[in-house]
Amino acid sequence: MLIQKICKKSISFVTLLLIITLTAGCTQSVGNQEKVLIVVCGDLHCHSSYSPDCSVPIEKVVSDSTKAGYDFISITDHNTLEHLKEDHSTQDLIVIPGYEHTLKPVHMNLFGLYSFDEKTNIESAEEINSFIDYFHEMGGIIQINHPNWKAIYARFALNIPGDLIEVWNGPFDLGDKKTISDWQN
């Protein structure tokens, strides 16, 4: 089996996300001889100093991620578009536009758009679904974040139409174990 590393900056973020979600751990036949395993490393849930829970400047997040050998990251600062005013990608690292939509009933990472109408006072499942429809129509991708995290009450997390689910958030705990079980089911 041949392990192939994706050439940085040669694909779009949508293609990268699809590769991550659809081919992670899978192989494809190449000709009659070899199988190829596509391997990419990254983090889809990073914060910078634009988030109230982080003091690290974006430049350091990017340089530390590059030093760690990541191919991609998404800086998903909480309820702000400030970090999305420019593309922070470098020759060695794809920075996917991201935003953590931190709501009382659910946390979602929004990927792929540099601007959109922020709606931070969403409370009901209907309002969440309407926002998700809007974001999808704009071409974005939704990830449901830490749906069983004990620090928040995510009453709608597993009942809304996200494209991805974050199955591990920080130090592994019982909430992450439950999310893995939910994901497998």
C-alpha cells in the first residue's frame, strides 16, 4: 500500500473536507497494482485571540500548526467574523474559513464562508434549522460540536442536520465516549 500525502494548497477546502470525511482510513485501487491511502493531518476546531477563551494570536496558531506538521486547520473563533477578514493560509498550511456558532442549545462550527449574516440569538430548533438551510444555500458546511460535552446543555445537538460531528473535544472524557457511541449508532 502506498501512502500519499496531499499536495498542500492544490485543492479547495470543500474537496479537503470531503476527502477527510469520506476517505479517512479508506483505500482506493490505483491501476491493477497499488492501493493508495490519502493521509492528511489537521484540526477543524482552533481558536485565536479573537475568541474570548483564547489569547494566542492567529499568526502563532498558524505557525504552531505548521510546526506540528498539520496540512490544514480551521480557526473557528466564537461568534465573530474578525478572523475571517483575510485568508491566513500559507505555502505550508491550508486555513479553512471557520466560525464557531456558540448558541445556548448547540455549538456548531461553520466552514467555508468568509462572510454571512450572523445570528447569535437563535433559541429554537426551527430557528437553528432555518439558519443551517441558509448556511448550506450559501455553500457552507456545518459541524456539530461536542454534543455530549458536560459544560453545555446541547439539547438539539444530535437532532439537527449537520454535515459533520465532532466526536472528540479536548481531553477525552465520558461525553466524548458517548459521542463516539452516538456516531457509531
